[in-house]
Amino acid sequence: MENARLLVLELIFNVHRSIHIPLLASMVGLEVEECKEWINDLISKQSVDLSMMETCVKVNHMVPSLYEC
């Protein structure tokens, strides 16, 4: 299940630069508080380059445009 959540997160951030935590929680099948803990764990493990604000999660790196590839 963890790998599926990571895949959903990766797909979201390939399209968007940020997402509201309640929306992300519903997409990965977690409650909002569980989702916040999951994101904090990912950030602390340095698995992903994210920053979490009060109500949203933002990716810190630029994803190359399709036109740049």
C-alpha cells in the first residue's frame, strides 16, 4: 500500500506543484491527520523533496517541461 501511495504522490507532482492536504488524503486513502504524519515521515526520511504548509504540500524541485526533454 505504501508503494501505491508513493506512486499517486509522484503522479500528482508530475502535474501539479502543490496540493491541499485534505485532497491528497482522500486520494491516498488516509485521514487528514494520518496524511500529515505520512508526509512528515517522507520529509524526515528525505525520500521526497517536499515542504508542508498549514493546508498544502508543495514540491521543492522543478519538474522539467515536456518541451525541455
